[in-house]
Amino acid sequence: MRIYRVAGMRKVVGVEGGKGRVKDPEELIEKARVIGKRNATILQVFDAEYIAGPIHLVHAVRQALLAMRTGEMRAQSPDLEILRWVAVEKEIRRAIAKVGVHESTRNFAFVCVGENAKSVRNSITTLLNEFGIKPTNTVLKLTRKKAELIKQKYGIKENRVEEKMIELIAGLALV
């Protein structure tokens, strides 16, 4: 698990990948909310096949936190605001279609925001353990196959997929 500090916000972001199988994605998502709330964190999970690496997640979380801080949040809850930014979408429904967890998901990306590394680690580890998901950051690496999937999903023409995702996230702040 990698821990990042968000500059100027007194927040910590944890990022972890995982491999496994979840029969009921809705149960996983609801459990993430419960665990997050219990640990005073915001915990969200994504299909790792559409995540262009840890920086994609961290940059999206930072933008979501800025939106929350400035009253520009468009979602009904912080975890959904993070989802929106990670997917680079205005609409939650479309964000779920892009990066959400489905029954077919086998590679997971977890992101957690909190005041300290201990609570962030605890939230992610608890969720992984409850669903028998094996932690591995290899699913977060941007492989050629994954880059092609992301390029197709987001209409990216360039080969600099991670950089382009950062640009798209930044652009969402302008619309």
C-alpha cells in the first residue's frame, strides 16, 4: 500500500491494488462506506483495468477534495465525488459505467482518504480482508493492454495515457 500526503490539505491518501472475486459488487461498495465511516475515512473502490496508475487516483482525489472544500462538489457524498473525478465524469451513472466495480471485475483499485496513515491503512486492509481480496499493486501498473483499454474508453489518441488522464481530470474542473 502506498501512502501520499495531499499538499495544503492535511489529508493522507492510501492507494492499494487487489486481485479477487466479489459476488455482489453492491455489498463491497456499501461495506466500503461503512468501514470508511467507522474509521473517519472516505474509502472507494474501482475496476483497476481502467485506472492509469496510482497518480491517476491521487490527482482525482485531490481535485475531489478541492471541490468539497470550495463548495463545488456535485455528488451527494464524498465517496461519489471521488468516483466522479476518477472517471472524469459529471454524472455518477456514467462514472460507474467507466470505472465502477462489476461482477466481472477481478482487479481492484482502492483509494482511501483520511487524517492519518493509520486510519487509511486500517480501512483498506479491513475491506480487503472481509472480501478475501489479495493485495497487490501490480494491478495498478499501466501495461500496454491496460493503456489500450483506457485509450478506447476515454477517446485518447496519444500514447501518454497517464499524463492524458491527469489532463482530463484537470479539465473537469473547468466545466
